[in-house]
Amino acid sequence: MKIGIVCYPTFGGSGVLATELGIALSDKGYEVHFITYEQPVRLNQSFHPNLYFHEVKVPTYPLFDFPPYETALASTMAHVITNQKLDILHLHYAIPHASAAYFARQILRKTGQDIPFITTLHGTDITLVGRDATYAPVVAFSINESDAITAVSDNLREETLRSFNIEKEIHVIHNFVDVKRFHQSDKNHFKQMLAPEGERILAHVSNFRTVKRVPDVVNIFAEVKKSIPAKLLMIGDGPERQTVEELARSMGLYNDIRFLGKQEQISEILSIADLFILPSATESFGLSALEAMACGVPVISTNAGGLPEINIQGKTGFMSEVGNTSDMAANALKILSDDNTLHHFKKAALAQARRFEKQHIIPQYEQLYKDVVAGYKRS
């Protein structure tokens, strides 16, 4: 089967999941074609013979203040589908990918061609962008025109059904983690450099957007540090980074925090962490938390969105209400203050992550592809 995958090529959860899915499918013998404006971040770490990348090029003209990416994407889709004889398209994020796919399919139908497409909903395409009145009608139309719809959590499925008049079934296929890639490795030399006095190491990974409530991470760390020696690793970049760095300086914590920026080898960094902090206002699933758990790192998070589907209260970590940094800090200390307690939480976090190993999830996508293609041919 030849599969086209359309995604954002960034460090965000939708792009990461799409890329990891494509790699896993290619390893199983499928021919996978990525269609996006630049090579996905995780695609350039090793060569896979069944993987192809097609760049969407958007020409600039004085007429356009904002170059029409969706139009260029639809044209590139139509070109790749025709020339590579794709069997199915898998779109990650509703807009502009699903709407562009609908446009491409109409182009193809004029030439006697056709192709089914699946849309996977990842979160902010529904909870943030999709609710904007500017986009809502297109989001709903594009989702309903999809031949199958998936969501990465039960919570996101319910949120989508509450927000839009969806006419088709939404299949829940959870995000997954590659435990061969995300696992605890021996990086004690790295840990000794960052925490030479045996300080506990807290970590946070995100795109530093407002929804991630990154200042809460610093406030939680400040409370933890009052009771135990600790260091904080901030992984990622985005619009809130400067604000958070200034907050750390104003609180006198900057020398105990490492702002590492965007990193590709996140598993090596997580391997030295004792606790992962995710205080987001909303998370459709919480892929970064799952990857931390696969490295044996317990999680302190909010109870927002799909996080309760992966973070088990009092076992793999703790959850608190959004914004309750005092409770999160207190829960962090429950885990970090005792070596035996920390060990039990680490062990439970790893066991929970293994429930979401890719070999449990990828077959669900494979079966959906087969069902959609077979049903499309019959119709």
C-alpha cells in the first residue's frame, strides 16, 4: 500500500506522531510519502528506504500579503497522488490539511482519479483553532468529508462531538511511543555535570506556547527547591521562552535552570530526569509526558484533556487542577523526597508507557487503512 502523510513538520505532538507513524509503517514494508513544507524534524535522524519527502513550495507574489499555502498544498497533493499512485492520504490536523485534501480530490475527480483520506485530530485543531468562528465551518466540513476520522484520546473525541456537528464515527487511536528509542539509558556523566551534588532533576518539554503555562513550571520548581536541592531542564522553544527566562532571573533561579532549546535527542536528556512537569491548560493526549514515562520518569501534570488517560493518579505521578502550582509542588515533593518512593513511581511510569508501545497502536492504523481503501473501492 502507498500512503501519503500530510502533517506539520515541527516539534509539536501532531508532527511527531505523524512522523513516527510514517517511519513505523515504512519499516513494515509500506511505501510512505510525506507531503509538507519542510522535512519533518524526526525524519532526518536515519535513512528508511520506503520513505519519501515531497516539499510544498509556496511562491511569493506582490499580490499576496499572505502566500496561499493551502492552495499550494492541494496542488502538491494532486501531483504526488497522480505520479506516485497513492492509495490513501492520512492527514494530521484538520486545517489546512483536510480542507486541502478535499480540494485535491475534486481536482483529481475531474481527471477520472480518486482517493480516500483519513483525518486525525490532535487537539488545538479542535479546541483552539477549530472553535474560532473564522475557521469553524471549514473545520466541520473538512472533517465530515473525510472517509474516516480518528482522535488521539477519548477526551478529544468527546470534545469534537460537543463542538461540531460530526456526521461520522470518530475512532480513538491513542498516541504511541517507541520504547526502543525512548528508554532510560546510562547518562550518569551528563547527570553529574548538571547536578554535581546529587540534586533532583526536574524536566519540562514543550513548544513554549501560552497553553502550556510554562511560567507554572518555574513556580513549581521554586517551591520544590525550597525543600530539596534541585535543578530544572527546560527543553523546547517558542513565544513564551523569553518571558520565562526573565521570570527565572527575577526569582533568582536562573543559575539552577538550563534552557536547552529545541533538542532532537530528547530521550537522552529525559534519561537523567527524576520528574517531568506538564502544567498545561489543555492537552489532547500529552505525548511528551508519555515519552518521559517511557524513560522511567514520573509525571506531575494537570488533569486537563486526555492527561488522565495516561497519568495514573498516585501511581505514575499526580494530577492537579490547572493553575494550582502549590498542589503540584507538594505532589512533586511526595515523589522526590524519598528514594524508595521515587523508585516505585519510576517503575510504574515505565509500565504504563509500555501499554502505549507502537506495536500495540500501529496495527490499529493499518486496519483502518485497509478498511477505508476496501470500502472506497466498493463504493
